Amino acid sequence: MTAEEVVTAPRRQSRRGASFRDAGPPVALIVIFGIFAALSPQFRSIDNVQNIVDAAAVLAVVTCGITFVLMMGSIDLSAAGVMGASALTVSLLVANNRNDNDFGLLGILVAVLLGCAFGCLSGLALVLLKVPSFMATLGVSAIGLGVATLMFAGVQPNISDAMLESWAIERFLGFAYLTWIAAACILVGWLIQRYTRLGRYAYAIGGAEEVLTLSGVRVKPYKIAVFTLAGAFYGLGGVMVTSQLGAGLVQAGDGYDFSAITAAVVGGTLLTGGRGGILHSAVGVLLVMVLTNGLVQVGVSPYWQGGVEGLIVVAAVAAAVIPQRRRNQVVK
Amino acid sequence: MSAVPALEVRGLVKHYPGVKALDGVDLIVRQNEVLGLAGENGAGKSTLLKALVGLVAPDAGEIYVRGEPVKLRSVVDAADHGIGMVFQEQSLVPNLTAAENIVLGSEGAAVRRGIYRWDAMRRLAQEQLDKIGSHIDPLARTDTLTFAERQMVEIAKVLRIEERSQHPPVIILDEPTSVLESKEIETLFAQIRRLREFASVVFVSHRLDEVLDVCDRVTVLRSGQSVGEVATAGAVPRELHRMMIGSTGSDDHYHENAAAPVTAEQPRLSVRGLSGKSFHDIDLDVAAGEIVAIVGVHGSGREDVCRALFGAEPTTAGEIRMDGKKIDLPNTRAACAAGIGYVPAERKIEGMVGSMSVAENMTLTKQKARCTGPFVAPKKQATLVDSWIRRLSIRTPNRDTAIGRLSGGNQQKVVLARWLVGGDIRLLLLDHPTRGLDIGARSEVYRLMRELAASGVATVLLADSLEEAIGMADRILVMNDGRVATEVACPSGGKPSPLDLVKEMV
Amino acid sequence: MSTPVAVRPATEPATVKSGPRPVERLTGFMPLIALVALVAALTIADPDFLTQRSLTAAARTAAPLIVLAAGATLVVLCGGIDLSIAALASLSTVLLALWLPDLGGLATPVVIVVAAAIGAVQGTAHVLLRIPSFIVTLGGLSILSAVALVVSGAGTVRVVDDSPVKWLDLYVAGYVPMSFAVAVIVVALIAVVLKVTPLQSWISATGYSESAARLAGTPVDLVKIGAFCVSGACAGLAAVMLVSRQFSGGPTMADNLLLPAVAAIVVGGTAITGGHGSVWRSLAGALVVTLLRVGLPIVGVPSAYEQILYGAIIVVAVALTLDRSRVSIIK
């Protein structure tokens, strides 16, 4: 300890740690869990809790990716397309019924890298062509789906790679390997967000992009890097879905883009950027999963899942916007 | 003390379309001195400062740093030459920690290969904060700090340039006191005196007493030129202010002879106890044909009062009467319907729709004037628009030209005409109507205002300068800190002096 | 009250800046050039293409897309985006198929009105809650899909007696499909109504500069809600066309029209930043997209490339039509 420690004024923890606002989602998670647990004995069974957590794995990974993009104040609608492309890629590269490939881990790596490439493409369209991110990623999603359809070529590739199949089946400490992979992703995401320049700048870009430029930071490479990073998570998500399904499907990522945005927003990440983070999103993922699982357990049709997500995303965004409303503010 | 000035500016010129923002400015900042920079709004202060930190490229003139001519292309470039600025609207990333903000853009040892070393970062930031003796927690999130604390962080950040240039830095403070309380101002001044030990400081403020208090020397700017230099020892605000304003000149710039006599039985607009977020308990009367100017410094709340009168800013209390009838202004449409017109200060963003034609812009509000029933009548529109183009001498190839392609003065006339085409205008709110216009265009806007007043329109004016307010207004309301400080009669032939007003403004 | 004003001759020169840049001129004609080029290319690739039969088939395919794109164009002109149109159309096909047996001929207008109301609800949520339009309509997309799944039981709803919607399957003058004629009439109707009323000004002003529009007293909120309402109604009409062609309604029937519709709007040259464009442009854009769709197999490209093409078109067309001068920071 050096002398300067003495100079430092007494620290006010509230200035660094979680604020009251951040407590909302976890509290909501506990409350909703409590309500469903009281309503349905099936819901509170250990098996079901394991189910919820296991079912959350893929969404958690995808949400990790999208969180970085949302932190910048951009949006990413490309998850579905990227996941489809990576699902087909991995299913054709590991042992499968369509060809003689058996690249194992290398195939998984290639699928993740393909995700990176798609993410990079979104980032380039945003930065170089100045296409707003929601349009750029909508386009990239379509391209991803097209690439996936090309690779699908009318015959569904069923995988027979033992390792990839085991991810969804084998359990460690009661949870599927996929869940542990998701946990690792959350940890990695958190480390990136907390300890790398990329993560901190993504956060800062959402806070005040113009200040970064003014301070001599070149923002563009970081934007591209963030989209690339997000693409990697989507790519891994596609691999995980393939492991669950045992086959590569174009629709592997269907609905994940929107569910991930919902989870991130519900967890407390602002669409305008600059607030929230991986841990917030992890809570958001659990919230969404508990809510959809709980509703099914109490007898609501599973078809309503998308509807519930739609409602809560609108409600969550509205709740986040209300305190900052001003007259004459432009909302596009 | 070395004889070579830390920073010198010679003959700096900067043109903007229609305006000469800088017209040959000279400036010398000696080493270890605090130089004050004074001037009215629009005198060129902010353009000069931006040129000094590389945000604006001057059209002509030279900048010398320690005797060497330099070209400053960016803020980073300026920092490399040892020039840094504390911006008026603070330039910190609100959701990062104070430490990250301090080292932002030049993290050095705090980030290695893209990985943060929080310990090193805290130490680096602490070093900077120690330089100014601040006790702020370097790891506190910036948006949890008070304004004054953030300013300290910003000064600590600017002092990082010491590490870059290996020379005593030049620190520019742009209106640093405008949002501070008096106690905080004292701390800031102590800080500035500390900085003088190892740096040169350029201090910009519209509060002349402050400038005289903290500076060694003051340079005064007026219409883009440096018009004088005063050593502060023994100087009085009066003297400085005269230099800032200059002589009003004998030509009748404001068409005072056209001023209509006001015969008020009942005020056109009567406001009682109007309160909102940034203004409180405003009383205001404007008679038909009267021009009332509201003056006040940045942050006095006058812009918000003006917008509130147009229903564009929420109010919490008070009542507004038009011709004796109480009106409610929940939104801008209600105001338009009540015969109130508003010319916003940001013409290009808020005043006009740049892609639309002169005709469409002119009839945007009073659609009825160009319609028969629910349908647009092209002939009716053509006649109406052409007649107003003629009456206001708007220079445009034709009525279908996109307004964005006209010059500023003509754009402003179209924006004004928008409120006149309906023939039902009763109250005009003019928010800096001459901003960015050259002298000729200004004069035309002034004449137009006179004629509107003569025809019975009541006008509320937020003028670009004190001079303009005094020249145009029949009465002046001085606002200070969200309240009406005083009201000054301003009749033709008995105009108050700017100094009387300044006293009440600060 | 009159305001007699006569101003002394101005001293200020009438500085008129340069006209539209060449790129702007080019993008103005982009959809037409693309359309002509496509027709020419397809004719060269397959001389049989320029026959009455294949053109009629293309026109029939294009009809629902034209209607969808035209409606959503209004929202884009206001500076927003409507991502729910396809899902709303899907839901409408289900509703129409379910209601046809009971309501008969009345089912068509009822479905269109319901779709319009759903659009208006989304517009109101966007305006009142101040939520960005893409998130409202993304949420709407999700909710509407869920409702469609639930009311249809996640299956196709067959239409046994399709006589009330059969008229859309007829041909005008023997050649022009009725649905195509209706689509063109809808586009013309929207265009004319905008043209002859102040709506054109209001929409342009809202899209180009919302704050200026508001400060000029334009009913910005109502204009936006109206745009969403029309967009919804068009989705409903597109659904009627789909049902008349497929004799059934399905919860995901129109879902794959979202990308082509967005592509049609941006290819038409309507700027995603708002304020610039027209429904005619979207008509041309929809034709371009349809020709690409039917043309790919003709030139021997697998239809899987269709998706890739849409994606590329959207990105490139947005990049070309974007008004960069108005947005400093693009998120």
C-alpha cells in the first residue's frame, strides 16, 4: 500500500457497485419463480429446474453475443441466419450421413469462425456503408439463411459425431454439458466486458460515442470487432442447437434473435446502449425461460411463448424509456 | 518566465456560409499566465477555441506553439502540442469510471494488449487527480459524480497532455463556471491559480467580474476580431464591457423610426406565475404591436420559457391568457391554433424541412390557406406563396425550389412567412431569429419585425446580442437563474445601456 | 387580420447552392433502370419469358408483395419501420379462413379493418410509449405470430367455399390478374390521396425532420399512427389475396414476404432515414424483387440464392439511398 491510498477519500460503494435499478430483474426473477412454484408443484420439482437451466443454454450463448451489440446502442437481427449457416457448416464437417468428413473440434471451430465472418460483414456494412445496424443485420441474416439453404441442398445432414452428440446428452453435476458451455461463455463474456478494451469501449460507445472520437479513439474497428465477437457467439449457438437436434437445420436459429433481444432488454440492457451487461443478460435469460416454462406448466399453450416475449420486450423497453421521456424528443 | 509565448495566434480567419466567424484574430498566451477571453455571443469565441484544439480548420492565419508554427488537425494533434480544452458541455463518457475517462485515448500502461490493468489504471488516474489535489474516487462511475466533480475529472484528463508533449501545457477552460455554485467557483479558481504554477490557462467566461478576478490579462473579441487587451490589475468591468459592445454606430440598424407606438388597453399575451423545469414564477405581458425581449445568460431559462409559450416544453404551474382568454398549451398544435407562431433558434434542424419546397414549407402549418376543403388547391397555393415571396422579397428561383438550397436569410424569411400566410397570427415567438445571418439579412429581418409589430402582432424576442435586444425591444425582461430579475422599459430615444442589463443578468 | 408587409429590396445575394448530386439523380431512377434491365436480361436468357403467360404469372405473384410494400412504405416515409407486416398478413389469412364460413363476403372487409386496427395499436404504442418503431413491430411480429398459431391450432385452415374471395382470382380483360389490378389501384389510391391533401407535406416533414414538423404544428403523432394503420390494412388486403390464391390460411403463410417487402421498399429508393420516397417507387421495387424471384430459375441459379440476394439487395440499396448528411452517428 502506497501513500496515495491514504489520500483517497472514503469510498462510497454505491458509486461503483450495483444500483437500485440493477436490482429489478433479479428481484423479478425471484418473485416470478416464487409465484409459479406456488402455483404448480411440477414447476418446483428439481427435474424442472434442471430443465429450465438446460433449455436456457443456447439462448444464454446467443444473448451473450447480442448484449455486446446492444451495449453499443446498435441492434443485431442476424442471429437466426448466422446460427442456421453455422449449424449446417458444423453438421457437414463433423461425422455425418452426407459426406465422409470427420473433423470433430476443428469443424466446430470453423462453424464459429463462419459466425465471426458474418458478424464482421454486419460490422463492415454498418461502419463502411453506414447502413443502420438493424437493416445491415436483417440483410446479413437473409444471407446466412441463404448460405444455409445452399448447404442443406434438400437433404438433412444427421450428425453421428460422438462428442457433439454427447454435449446435449451427457451431464455433469446434474446439468448438461451444453449448460456448462453456456456458463463458460457467460464467464468469458463477463471477462471481456470487464477486463478488455474491446468490452469497455463497446460500453463507452453506447454511453457517448462522440466523446471517444474527441479523445482520439478510433471507434470503427471496435464496432466491427464487437459485431464479429457477437457473430462468434451466434456461431457457437448454432453448433449447440445442432448438438441438441442431432442434425443440421436451416431453421436452427429460428426465433433466437428475438428471444435474445428480449432476454437482454428484460435483464436491464438499454436499447440506446451504455447500460447493462453480460450478467444482466444472464438474469434476463433465466427470467424469459422461467416465464415461458412456468406458463406452460400452469397450462398455457406453448404457442403463446412468442407472444409473451413480444409483450415483455415492449413493456421492458417502455419501462426503461419512461423516466427519460421529454417532449419534442424524436423517436424513430 | 520565458520570453517565447506558450501559444500565439496571428490573423486567424474562418468563414462559414454567410458569416465571417473569425476575421483576423490575434492572441498571445504567455507562459504561466491566465489569459481571459471575453466577448458577446457570436463574437467568435467558440470558433477560436475550436480552432485552437483542432476541431475547426481556419481558412487563413497562423497558430504558433512556443514559437513554432503548427497545423492542428484534431484534438489529439492539439494534445500532442500541449494544448487541451475543458469543454463547456462536458466531454466525459458518463458510464465509464473516472479513471477510464482520465486515461481515455492514451491508456499507456493501464491497458496492455487490449487487457485492462485496473490497478495500473487507478494509479495513473490517481496521479492525475493528485496533481489538482482532488479526492475523487478514481473508480467511481462518472455519472454518479456531481457537476463540479466531473469538471475536476475533466481537468485531470486534460492534464494528461503533459505526458504527451513534454512541455508546460496550455489549458483552455470554456465557460467553466456557468453551471457551478459560488462555493464551487471558488474551488475552481483556486484550481486555476494552481494550474498557473506549471501551465498556461485560457479562461473563457461571460461573467466579467470572474474574468477580472482570476485572469492576469484579458483579450476582448468583437465580431470575429480581437479589439483590445487589458491587464486586469486595476481594470473595471465597465471598461471591458464597452470594448465588447463597441459603439452602436449612428446608422439606424434597427429601424427605430419604424417602431410603432404601443397603445395597450389589454395585453395580447398575459402570463402569470408560469413555472417549469428550468424556470419559475414567470410574469410576462406583451401588448399587441409590442416587442418584448427576454435577455439572460446561458442557463437563465429564457429559451425554455419561449418554448413553453409554444406548448413545446411542459409547465408545472401558471396561466397563460391571450387577449384576456385563458388558454391551455398541451402541445404545439394548440399554440398554432391560438395564433401563436414560433421561429426556433436551430433553423436547419427545427425551423424548416430542408428537403421540401419553399411552397410546402411556407404552408406547412396553415394548411387551410392552400386548401379547398380537404384538398390542396394548386392554384390557390401558387398565388398565395408567390404573393408572399414578393412581399418578403424572398430570393428563390421559384416556389418549388427545395428550401435547403436557399441562403440563410431567405430560409428564415420562409420560416417567418409560414406564420403569416394564415393571416391569423397574434403572437410571434422569435428565438434568435438572426442567428447565423449576415448584416444585410439581419436588417431585413429587423424591418420585417417592425412591420409585423406595426400591424398589431405581439412579439417576444430572444435576441442574439444585448445590442439587438436593446435596439429592437420596447421593453426588456431580464431573466436570471430561471426567474425574472427585473423589467426595463426600452422606448425609442430612452434606451437603457447594456451595462444596466448585465448587472441584473449575473 | 391582414399583415401588410413590404420589404425593402434585399442586399443579400440569392445564393442557390448546387442541384442534386449525380448519385442522387441516379438513385432517383434506380428502380426503373433495374426493372428494364431485368426484363431485358431475362428475355435474353429465356426468349419465352416475354410472353403473356409468364408475365401474367409474375404479375399474380407480385400482387400481395406490392400491397404489403406500399403500406409499409408510408411508415418508412415517416422515418420508422414496420417489421410486423408479414406476421400480420399471416394472422389475417388465418382469420379470413376462419371467418369466411360465417361471415361470407363480409369477411374480407372485416379482416382488413381488424388488420388496420392492429396496425393502429402498434402505431399508438410507438407514439405514446416512445418506443422505437422497429422494437414495437418486432414485438408485434412475435405477438401476432403467437396469436396466429393459437387461433389456427398451428395448422393450415382450409377454405372450403372460396366464392367470396374468388373474384380476386379473375382476370381483367382476360390478361391482367385481378389481384394485380387491385394492387396497382391501391398504390394509385394512396399516391393520389397523399398528393391532393396536406398529408404529403405532413408525412415528408415528419420523416425528414420530426422536430421541425412538430414545431410547425404538424400532427406528427396522428400522422405516424395513420401510417401504421394503413400499413396494417395493406397487410390485411395482402392476406385476402394470398387466401384467394391458396384456398387456405396458415399461421406462417406470409412470413417469408417480410424480407422481399423490405427489399422492395429500399430498392425502390425510399430512404430508410425517412422523408424521401413514394409508394410508386415501392411498386417498381416490388416488381424488381418479383422478377428476380421468378428470374433466378430461368437463368439457372438455384432458388436458395434468393435469400442471399435479398440480404445483399437490402444492404446495398440502403447504403445507396441513405441520406448521410442527416445522420452523424449511425447505430
